[in-house]
Amino acid sequence: MKEQTFFLQPFSKSESLSKLKIKGNVARYENQFTIQYALLEDLTEIEIAEESEEPTRKHELWQNTCFEFFLGVENSDRYWEFNMSPSGDWNVYRFDSYRQGMQEETAFTILPFSVQYLSDGLAIVLSVNLNLIISIDMILKVGISTVIKHKDGSVTYWALTHPETDADFHQQDSFIIEF
């Protein structure tokens, strides 16, 4: 099993003044991929969607607080975007290349993740079988990000790294974890 801890960085310096911390770990065992996020802060200042009675696939989850990760494979422009809302709603998109050919990834009919409220924040955990989209022998490149919507209406963007002048999670230069 390969495993790595991560700490997300805010896009702008003004966002780093917040007490907010986003950390977690990712692991790949054979072709089972697991990601765990911990959002650490008093959640009273963050807008979090209420838990859905029946979590479903939904579009534009990134318009609110949303945990995301991107999977690419070595020597390919194709990649996938996974979105998870604290409400339980989710989506997975496939792209042919940078922001091109976006379509829902129909290989996934559910995205089994859990949301747990902690005394100092919340945690999201997902374990997913990648055999649905890639073979076990492919080298996986991972980008991890989070969009945080604050109750004052402001939005902050967090990622492993921000290689461009705009917050753009689709840049494969930001897929810096490899398995």
C-alpha cells in the first residue's frame, strides 16, 4: 500500500490568515483508492449544506463548500474530477484534456463517502475501486482541493499547490501526488 499525508494551501495570502486548516491522507492499495479530509475550524463561519435525505449525483457542487480531487494517469491528458458535498451529494466527471470534453463519468453510480462532524471540524472519507476507470498498472497522479464558502458569502480555494495566477484545480501541474 502507498499512502501520503497532505495539507492544502489557500490560494491567496489573505485566506491564510484564517484559522482554517485542511489536511488528510490518500492511499492506494492495488486499485482501491482512499482519501480522508479533515476540515479543522469552528464551522459556525462556514456555509455547509444540510445533509440530504437521499444523497444523489448533482452538478455544480463547487458553488458551495465542496471537497474535490482529480485523478490523472501518467502520459495521458485524460483526467477525472470527483466532487463531494458535506450534504452527501456527489458527482464524478471525465475530461478528455484540460477542461475539454467534460461529461459525467457513468462508471460510478454511487460514491460511497462518509461525513463525520468532529468537535473541531468535520471529516470526509471515501474509498473507491478505480478498476471502473483505470487499470491497476497505471501510474496515478492526484490533485486535491477544497472550495470553502463562508457565511459572509466569500469563497476560498484550497489545493496542494497553486501553480497558476488563478485558482485552477484542473491544471495537471497541480496533480503532484503519484501512486
